[in-house]
Amino acid sequence: MQGPTENHQGEWVPWIIIIIIITITITTITITITITITIAIANQEYATKSLPLKTQRAVEFIKEKGASSWLSVIPLKEMNFTLTRGNFFSDAIKLRYGWEFNDIPTVCACGD
């Protein structure tokens, strides 16, 4: 007569093989993802370093946390913090990329 552990010894072998295969697969996927991310970061750094210095600073600023938070601010008309549809997008682009503003008014909105 066989004991309870002797009856099920043959059933453990396929499960152990499956667990080993799954572990190897997960490890391979993790290594692949890590390599892909490392290459992407290296490519991004290389691309950034090939830009002019002024553009490099603009790119670094863009990547900082909260860099676009001004886009979600409620416009206050009484403080003249409103942008029309015509100048909102172009001003946002110019601010983001550090481009020159050619259409700056000669008189301040406060009256000075």
C-alpha cells in the first residue's frame, strides 16, 4: 500500500516545470523592458544634447513636474489674466519653447 505522498509525486513534476517556464518568461520580459527603457532614455538624452543650449533648457523645463500647470489656471478678467482664442495657442507655444514674442503691446495692461 502506498502512502498519501507517494500517490501524488508524479503530479508535482509538470507543475514545477510550468512554474520554472513562467519564471523564466517573466524574467525575460522584465529584462527586455528594462533594456528598452534604458535605450529610450539614452536616445532622449542624446537627442536633447544635440539641440541648441536655449532649446535644451526649454526641454528640461518642459519635463519638470508642474510645467504645464499654468494651462489649468482659471482666467481672471479683473486681473487681465485672460487670453483670447486667437492668442492663447500661439502664446502657449511661444512660452513652452522659449520663442520670441513679436506682438507684445507697448502699453502695459495695468496702464503703465
